[in-house]
Amino acid sequence: MSKNPRKSIVASFGLLSASLENSDAEVAPAASDPSQAQPPQTTRVGAGVIGAAHRAIGDIRAERDRLRAIIESGEGSIHDLDPKTIDPSPYPDRLPDDDPKDFDSFKRSIETEGQKVPIQVRRHPSAEGRYQVVYGHRRWRAALELGRPVRSIEVEISDLDLVVAQGIENASRQDLTWIERVLFASRMDDAGIKARDIYAALSIEHTELARMRSVYRSVPADVIEAIGRAPKIGRPRWIDFAKTISSTPGALEAARNALKTTDKAPASSNERFQRALGAVKPASEPQVSLTSIADAAGDKLVTLLKSARDVRISADGPLGLEFLKFVENEMPDLVERFTRQRNNRNA
């Protein structure tokens, strides 16, 4: 396999830095009339820094787009590989699904219809004869469990380009939760990936990375992994959880103990998050509970988010949306029944 001669992302950033320094070093020609001259220091520094930041972000996006073009073109050689010779990416970006039936259904489709889209792999940097997944972990796992070869595109790619490529692939996926992106950023940070390259991998800017760091520097990876994907728990509640752990003595141990409890253990990662949050929040604060509602066949319809003064209903899939419409149509009858029962009690 031949390697295309191309500038690495690191080299691109180096050239960018040099060009920024040169451009910021330039000064405007002096005014012919000294009385019209303006002191350059006050506005020049601010504008230069802001301009450099915007140009740096623009360069990151250009590099991301370049890598996306490489990925979408399928550059590299295609092989049918033994999945036993392949290891996962050194930067995992997924947590286990709450419902194993989702993966079982995916695996059955691979078994009956075949693998339609190749995974992308690279040669293992330190183990002869082995590979690492760049992306396509579920297809690789399905082939491994089915005992069949996995169709793969082999590319030569550095650790840095690997995480950017994973980030590009993840950006098009709607099911990657916020905390999974946080965990991915944490693992890149631990591996020494520079912040500017994490921006490119996750298509974020510095303020969002700061929020992510506030979470994974307060909530250890073992706690995040014990909770899981938590698809209904967004950024504000994770930040609240992290702040509580960092500011409350003994909160981290309380969260770990709550997640170790096996009696009546919550079935979903959303409920595990709520259990951990409930264990670290002061008792005086209102508690919120999550309850899943399913039909007689066991298919989830909706999730109820309940507090002392609030109930929110969130649909779980198309069937849940259908159920919400049903509840909406039944609302007038429910109000009538409520009024009738209330009047009978007060009679």
C-alpha cells in the first residue's frame, strides 16, 4: 500500500502558527501627519489575538474537511480480515448500549444481508500482524461474534489523524450522547493530544472543551462508565453532577456506592445517573425520578421525568410518539373524569 504524500495536521498547525506570528508582527504605515497618528497598542493587541483565534478555528475546520474528504473517498486498500487480528481503537468513543437487543438486531442484519459498508483499520503501531479499528466498531464486533471475515479499508494514519477521523465519523451520528463525547475528549487529553486537535476531532471550540474538562476532571472515568450512555441526560445535568461531586466532601464515594448497589438496580443508564445524582445531592434539594413505561410486550413507550411539581413525558421511538398523540387525544376525557371524582369526594 502506498502512502499519499500530504502535509500532516501537525505540520499544518505549525505553518499556521508561523503565519499568524508573521501577520501579527506587521504594522501599518505611519501616518504622514503625526497629529493624526493613533496609538496602536491598545486596539492592535486585542484585534490581533481575536483575529488569530478566528484564523486558527478556520484552519482546524479546513483540516477537518480535508480529512473528511479522505475518509469519504475510501482511500486505502480493501481487505477481508480475520476480526480476531483486530483490536479496538486506542481512543474508545462508545459506552455499552442499555438494551443489548439493539446490537443483536444489528448483528442479525449483518448475518442475513452481509456487511455493506467496510470498516476502517490501520496497522497496529506496536503489534506485528495486528490492526486497530479507526471506526466501525459495531461492524467489527458483529463479525467477531459471527465468526466471519470483516471487510476493511486499510489506511496509514497517525494517532492524531485517527482521533480526528473518529470525530468526523461520530459527528454524523445522531446517537452519540454528550457524555460519550466527554469521555472521548478525556481519553485524548490523557494521551497528550493537544487541545486544538481535540477541537478538530469533536468539531467544538474552546468553551465547550472547558465544559467537558470540568466534568471529566471531577467525575472519574469509572463512575461515567458505571452510569453509561445516559441518552436523556444532557450537558447541564452532567455539569451540575460534576460541580456537586467537586464541592461536596464524600460525594464521589457516595456516588460509587450508589452505583454498586445491586438490589432493585435501575435498568437504564438514565436511571443510574439519577441514582448517583440522588446520592450526592443534599437532601433538602428536590429529587427527580425517571420512570420507563412499556406495553404488555415489553416495548418502551415513554419515560416520565417526575419531580414534586412537574411531570414530563419523553417518547421512546416511533411507538412512543404514537402513544403521546393518544394521551393528548384522551386529555379532555381525563379532565372530565378527574373533575367528576373530585366532586364526588367533596360531596
